[in-house]
Amino acid sequence: MADVAAHAGVSRALVSLAFRDRPGASAQTRDRIFRAADELGYRPDTAARLLARSHSGVIGVVVTMRNLFHADLVDGIYPIAAELGYDILLAATAPTRNERQVVESLLGHRCEGLILLGPTLTSEQLATVGRQVPTVAISRSAPGTGVGAVHAAEAHGVRQVIDYLVELGHTDIAHIDGGSGSGSAARRRAYRTGMQRHGLADRIRILPGDHTEASGLAAATTLLTADTPLPTAVFASNDRTAVGLLDGLRRDGLRPPRDISIVGYDDSPLAQLIHIDLTTVNQDPARQAEHAVRALADRLENPDTPARDVAVQPKLVVRGTSGPPPNRTDTGILP
């Protein structure tokens, strides 16, 4: 800092004020200081500045790197945080690094608040985190934990899927579950409710899954080797699972929507690829991200603000993997 001050012809105090964006230096002086810093290749020590401040101005975000929906959420989080004057610190879970470890790491970096993307922590663990710093969970409700929540109205999204398929003439609609993945339990319940509402309770069929392409491929194998006819439509709990299912069925010579309709959930970039062209449900990640950041900022600036639950309305997006049911023989093969 002394070198920058000497190069700009000002005091170290003015350099400090300029880098901390505090009043006391004119616009012309600030420009001279920043030019001097650029010429010398000087960068201020962000970590040291944070330690000197009572508030870090940093929001920690817990992500799962392989989750495409999380990537969309992060894209939406950054601009709103910048607009509100907050920096973002990302930390990812991994097979050797669980959510609790990631949360502790972010707290160790003095994050003022946390946004958890699709957390799998227990309600008790969420409540513990919420007592430490203001926290918002995305893609999960968290009643009774003191943690705010932003999520899609899952029941509404799945209802659109089932209603759409039934209107096309489908009555044999299977579902690939998402296991413990975020939103999967709500989607599973909504699938059952939707089938029952249309008088199709005896046609309910749920295959195991875990929100991965591999589980979709495994479901394809199960369907193709079963003694019962193929369903005319399959609703997968997320897009990755739907893509795995597509791959497995195509390897066996089946072509959606001619032979079977497939619907995913998320409307990820993967679903929008021209060779995938997946019918799916858009969860409006940009809006969820905005709600989450604004809700967290509100609690940071007004500590007495209670945690709130926000449900964003999803929308069915019809593309090329869905259509009317095919005419089949009892074996499930096209005549």
C-alpha cells in the first residue's frame, strides 16, 4: 500500500479509504490511486479487509457440482447479490465432503448468511445452522427450523404433467423416483395424487431412482425386461434421469414419442439440447434465486424478520419427447 501511495503521490490513509470505498478521497484522487495500483500490479488483501470489518458482506452458497439445476440457481444468485451489495462464496459437496463440513467451512470464512441448494440435512441439523446464521434453503421446505425456504410448488408442477398426459390419452403412466434427492418426495406424492384423481390408482407404478442418468438407464432396463407391457408414458423426477431413460430406450430401438412419451423435471440446459428436446417442467431458477437472496438480505439487515416459505409456480414446457399414446398389442410392441 505504501508503494501505491508513493506512486500516486498521496498518503497511505487516502489509499486505504479508496480501496475500502469510504468517503474522504475525491473522484480524481481515487482514479489516480487505482491507476497507480494497476501499474504496480497491486491487489488489496480481501481477506484482511474482511477481518477488519464487523460485517463481512459475504453470503455462502452450498452447491452440488454435478447438479445442473444448481448451476442455473448460481447463475441467478450472483447478479441479485451484487445488486444488494453482497459477495458470494461458493462451496461444493463431494463424495468425501458432506454438507455439514461444507457449512462449517463457509462459517469459518465469516459468511454472514447461507443459501443451501437442495439440502439433505435433517430438520434438526438445519435448525442448528439457522441458529448460527440467517439461512435460506432452495428446493426444500423447512418448517419449524427457523430456516427460510424457496422452492417450486411441486404439486402444481406434477399436476400439470399428469393432466397433460391424460389429456393426450395416456392411462399407463409410470414414475421414476428421485430417492432422497431434493423435491423427489413431493413429486412422488403428487404423482400418486394425480393418478388417483384421474381414476388411475391401479396404474400407479414407481421405479427406484436417484436423480442420475444411471438410474434412468437402469429404469429403462427394468421396463424393457419386465413381463408387463411398457407404460405409454414415463414421468422422471428430474431431467438427468429422463435423459438416462431416453438413452436406454433408444439403444433398444424405441423412439419417443412414437413408442413412448417421456417427461422430465427442471428444464435444465440438457433438456433444451436439440437432440434431447425433452418435455419437462421449468422451475424458474432465476426467480427462485432472486427470492432466496432477497429473503436472506432482508433477514441480515432486519434480524427480527421471521423466516418465510416462498413457493414459485412451475410451468410445463412441451417439446419433442411427448405425444399421444401409441397403438400396441398386449405385448407392448408396436404392431
